[in-house]
Amino acid sequence: MATPPQRAPVFVLLCAGASSRLGQPKALCDLPGGKPVLRLLQAAQGAAELLPHPGRAQALVVTGCHHDEIEAVIEGAASNAPGLVARNLHWSTGRTSSIQLAVRTFPDRDLLLMPVDHPRVTAAILTRLIETWHGADSPAMGWLAPFHEAEPGQKTFGHPILLGRGLGTKILDLAPQEPLRAVRASAEPLLAV
């Protein structure tokens, strides 16, 4: 029996926080290469174009505190950085509330979580994550994170994180201030690249 074709995960850009320590929205900082929210949307678009999977890849930008400013920048760059914008009205309760909004928006999809404070993520990194995910047959309860070894045998894990669609219920059961790693123990398999 043939395996059904795999869909790309939804690229979820997390940029709902107040950025109070920075004093301005992280998503809209002027950095070499552009504003973080646009850089990440372009990386997601670039990854979608490189992958041989069917279906149109989707991006979801979860805003909160600085919704109006972020939405205006995305709309102004729509031809280069398309993405659905969802406003998290409960952003101040914790980052997990933004992930819960993404789960509710795309309940049957794998989610590739991209915090806006990691703007140097490239299309090549996203492509590698998705290829690894598809190579593992897109596990419904899976968790995939990138790592690097600062010292031999000492792995440091980072972002973005790819979550299987089956973890959605467990994520929705979390309190908004609970860290996402609270569902990590439920993930099977735990993957790294």
C-alpha cells in the first residue's frame, strides 16, 4: 500500500511578546538583512520552494502586544513575505498561549515553531529540519529540535522546534505560562538534527 504524501508543517512565527527589555518589538528591529519577522517569513517561503512536497506551505504569524505594527509591516511586504496573522489576545499569560492559538488554528498539522528572537534561521536550516522530519515519516507524536556540540558529546538544543500534530491536545492542556518542554516527555520519538 502506498504511503500518503507528506505535507509541509505550518511555519509558526512567534512574536506576541512585549519585548520590554529591548524597548521595541523584536519582530521589527532593523537588522542587517531586514526585520526579523520578514526574514523568518522569507526563510519559510524559501524552504517551501525547495521541498518536493505537495500542497501549499502555510505560515502563521502569532502577534500579541505589538499586533498593529507587526501586521502593518507584513501587509506592506505581502508580495515578498506572505503569512496569515493571528492575534493572541492572551499573549501576556505566557508564550504557550501563542502555541495553543497555532494548534487551534491548524489542529491537524505539524507545527514548525520559529521564535522571532532567532532571526538568523535560514531556508536551508528549515529545509533540513523538514527533510529529517519527513525521513522519520512525520511522526504524529514526534518532536524535532536542532542541536550543536560546543564540546564533543555535549549537545545544546535550540530553535526552531518541529512538533507532531498529535501533540496538539497535550499542548492545549497546558497552562499558558507552562513551558512547552512540559509536553516533551510525551513526545515519541524525540528527534534531533
